[in-house]
Amino acid sequence: MRTIRYFIIGILFGITLFKSEAASWFRIYEMFQFKSFHMYGIIGSALVLGVVITQSIKRFGIKSFYGQPIVIADKEKMLKSNLYGGIVFGLGWALVGACPGPIFVLLGAGYLPVLVLFFFATLGTFLYGKLKKRLPH
Amino acid sequence: MNWIYDPWSWYIGGPLIALVMLLLLLSEKKFGMSSNLRTICAAFGAGKSTPFFDYDWRSQRWNIIVILGAFVGGLIGAKFLSTQTAVDLHPDVILQLQELNIVDAGQAYMPERLFGSASWTDWKSLSILAVGGFLVGFGARYAGGCTSGHAISGLSNLQLPSLIAVIGFFIGGIIMNHFLIGYIL
């Protein structure tokens, strides 16, 4: 039952990313050119609502679908890696216009060369795991 | 209901992304897509040689189900919910991209030169996809998250690491977009 629920949430996410053009290479290019409000509107409105949602859950102790308290973990504080990793991610994001969510959306939409992107993104993750101890964090 | 078939405005897309995050939080899960790449590595046995992948990846199966859903969502969005998918770009961007030999700017959803079937036999397109993909996968894990995990979930939870990561996303993105991509494409 829960599997179906996650699947439906994923479908909603995929349709939204495709239809709002957040999965389009062109929109990401335009965003980094600061030529359109579109992507800032998407991320900004998601964020404003996200802050309201997250802070309400924490403040009012809203319970989950299963009646349990919702625990929202803090992000690990490794500020160097947040910055360096962020820059590496940004270089890739601006080049291929897709972050990890849109990779799967675009594959579903039929852009098969995204498989190359997917394979190398997985390889990048693997290599990070291998090199983790040697990188500044 | 015709609006469904047109591209959706930011004020539809953004709130729906927030709704996805809300539904995951109410399911006692978190919204973060790049973790799936780590899960895939772990599921293929990377944990045997690398401690970073040595964890109970089966507990993350729900997130793999989410991306399978996203795959199907992309298919539904493209094949059943769209009459035309050309992205209505700023005219300056169209001109700029045409100078970079991206001739279908303003007429397509994705540049054919990178994402069309001809790129399978074009070493340059393949290299761009490979290098970009590698940077995205490596950088997301190094930063501890991607757009969903840091820019939406993390910032919504007022996390300083996420703010720093998002600043990094934009530093890297601006360097690529303004100084490098012109030489690469």
C-alpha cells in the first residue's frame, strides 16, 4: 500500500517537473543568464511554501499519516564540503541542465541520451564515496 | 481544462513541488533525489569495498519508488499532457544560443544537439553529457544534496549548510554558464 503511495507522489513530481519546464535544459540555461523569472518563481514559491510547511510541522507538532511525530533531521554541518561540492554540482547543472530529479523525468519523457548522464552521475557518486576521506570537508 | 496541455506557470509548478515535499514529510520521509544515486551504488554492492556505501540501502527503497514514479510522470507529461512542448524563452537567450549552434532554442523542450538520438554517435555530445553527469553526481554527494534536498528541503528547514550549498550551486552555475559553456558547446 505504501509503495503505491510513493509511486503516486513520484508521478505527481515527474509531471510537475516536466510540465513546469523545470526539467528543460533551456530553462536552466536561461535561469543562469538571469533572463527570466520562471525558474526563480518555481524554486522561490516552492521554498516559501516549504518554509511555512516545515516550520508549521515543527511548531505545531503535526503528526504523520501514520500518527507518529514527524522528525526533520538537520543537515550535517560540513561547510567546506557544502561549498566545494555545491560548486562542482553547479558546474554540472549548468552544463547538462539536469539535476538528479529531472534525470528520471527526462528518461520517462523519452530523451534516451540522458542514460549517459545518469550513468556518469552514478559513477560520480561512486567516486565521491571512494575519495571521501581524502577530500576537504 | 485546456491549460493542462499548455506549459505550466511557475505558480503552479512551485506549489506542486512544495506539495510533493509535504506528502513525503507526512509519510515520515524526506524530499531529496540525489540520495537515490547513492542507493543505486549500494544496491550494486559498492558497500563491499567502500564504507560510504555500506549501509542498509533497502531502507531507501521507498525513494527508488519515488523516482520510478517520476519516470512515469515524465512519460505522462510528455506523451499525454502536452500538445506542444516548445519552451518560450527570452529572445536574447534564443539569439545567444543560436550563436552557440543550439539552433532549436525557442522551438523545442530540449536541445536536439545534446539530447536527440543523433548524439549517440556524436563524441562531443556524449562527452558533454558524461562530464556534466559526473559533476552532478559527484557534486551532489560532496555537497550533501541537490536542488531538492538542499534548495527546497534544507532551506525550508532553515539549514545553514543548505544555504552554503545553494550559494555553491550558483557560483558553479554562473562560472559554467557565463565563462565556460561558450567554449564547450
